Amino acid sequence: MSSKILGLRTAIYTVSDIGAAKLWYAKVFETPPYFDQPFYVGFDIGGFELGLQPGEPATDKKESVVAYWGVKEIYKEYNRFIEAGAIEYEKPTEVGEGIIVGTLKDPWENIIGLIFNPHFKLSSLMV
């Protein structure tokens, strides 16, 4: 039996106030959590999991890895996140062939990536 990477499953953000973060993320992603416990809150975002874990934000946030959440209208969604209290990090920018990416920071300094990619389609083999 061969092993195969099945694809991204979960992006986790550490937050100092899980109650406030749960409300904020439910608002900006426009979905309630499907799993809600004091030690972890999970959201189903388009078939992928966004998880919140309580903890003190790291003083040295690593910015080399960013999870990008796909959107159809990146400028509209980027501005909606800012109106909800996100902090602008990198404005949406076309990076080639119609692909546009932008990043924001949530109120706990976690980086949230948004991407419009007209070329990417979810695999029908996704399990």
C-alpha cells in the first residue's frame, strides 16, 4: 500500500481569547463553528478546517507559511475583513496570470491569506 498526501486539511491559529476569536472568525468567514470546545474551535470552510487554539500569541510570529483561503471577489472580501477588525498586511496584488493574493492579520496577529485563482479547481479525488 502506498502512502499519498491527500491535501491540506487544517490551518490552525493561536488566539489569546478563544471566545472573542470564535465570534470574530464566525463573522468574517460567515459560518458557525462545527466543533466548539474550550480547548479547540473548528470551522468547516469550503471543505477545509480552520482551527482556533487558545494560547498566548507567539512574540515571534513566523511569516514564512501562510494559508490562503480562496475567494471569488478578493477586493470585496479583503475590505470586509478590514471592516471586521483585521489589520491590512499586504494589499491584494496580481502575481501573474490573473491570480491575486492579499494578506491580513487577525486581532491576535495571525496572518490570513486570501487568494483569487481562476486556474485552480479542487480535485474530484479529494477525500
